[in-house]
Amino acid sequence: MIVQFFSRANCPLCVEGLQTLKLVQEDVTFDIEIVNIEEDDYIHEKYMLMIPVVEKDGVIIQYGNLDYPTLMEHLGS
């Protein structure tokens, strides 16, 4: 399973969110694809006010303040 993590440089909330996602990854097997929203105009426009964003199979799992229980609920099943 591949989980996309949308973020950008100099985003403290993104750093914290990635740490939370990696904690979930310790309990559930998946790969993280980190996407810098500043490298694609469409993605930047779509997610610039939402980052960090976690997406699986094109569906947003969570954005903004990421938390372990919500991520685990969606990625653990």
C-alpha cells in the first residue's frame, strides 16, 4: 500500500504530521510517498491551505492536524 503525504518546505505542521504518520507506519505496513505541493501548480492550488494532507487511493484520509487514532483507523484496516 502506498500513502501519499502532501507537504511543503518550511512547514512545522508538516514535520509533525510526518512524524505521526511514521508512528502509524510502525504498526501498519505501507510506503510513504512524500509530495512537495510547490512542485506542481495543480496540487499546490488544491492543497495549499490544507497541508499536511494524507491520501490513500486518491481519497483524503486526514489533513491539517494529523492524529494517530484517525490515521490508524483508515490505514490499519
